[in-house]
Amino acid sequence: MNKKGFTFIELMVVIIIIGMLAVIIMPSYMKRVDDAKITTAKIQIKSFENALKLFYIDNGFYPSTEQGLKALIEKPTTGRIPEKWREGGYLDKPTIPKDPWGNDYIYLSPGRNGEDYEIISYGRDGKEGGEGPDADISSSQIE
């Protein structure tokens, strides 16, 4: 009787090897995903900054904290009303995108460090503070 195939032990060895490779490769892969999301957040913040500069050129002031980034897509109806708000808004799309982790961006005017405004993503954990991928990403720190 000549049976061809794998024994249970051979299959277990292959599964263990595959598992060990996954343990080695996954942390590196996850770091790349986190790095990509951080870069995406910085690019989105820069896009908001460009739109805010256009808003300022047209109106002579930045939206208030209460008006928020929404002032870039809808003409504010409270607070200081922009006289020359651009029809169609200041962003390409009619919605304010969320950060790469699915959270809203925080907009402050004036910013915490005396800037005219500040745009913040709280990072992966969605909470203020943190380190690595959980660290805050602020327009005041992006060059």
C-alpha cells in the first residue's frame, strides 16, 4: 500500500512556519499603514490651509472656531458673515473629509500657540496627546 500525501506532522510544521513568517512581517506592514495615514492627514491639513488662505483673501478674516471648517463649504450664517464668500466654497468637494482614522478634524481660531488658526487630527487613538501613530498632528507643526 503506497499512499501519497502529507502527514499531520508535516502539515503542522508548514502551518507553524507560515505563522512565524506572519509574526515577522505584520509589524512592518502595520507601521507602513500608520505612516501612510499620518502622511495623508498632513496632506489633508495642508489642503485645508490652502482653502483657508483663499477664504482669508476673499474676506479679510479666518472663520471662527464656531464656524469651523464647515465655513469652507457653506457660507456661515452666524458670527462674522463673510461678504465675499466664494460661490461653491473653497474645497473641491462639498463635504469636509474626516481624518484617515475616521475622526473629525479640530479647527481652532485663534490657534493654541497664537497662530491665526490651527487644524488638528488627534491621530489613531482619536484622543488628545499620544505618541507614534497616536500622536496629534497639528497644522502648527507641519512645514
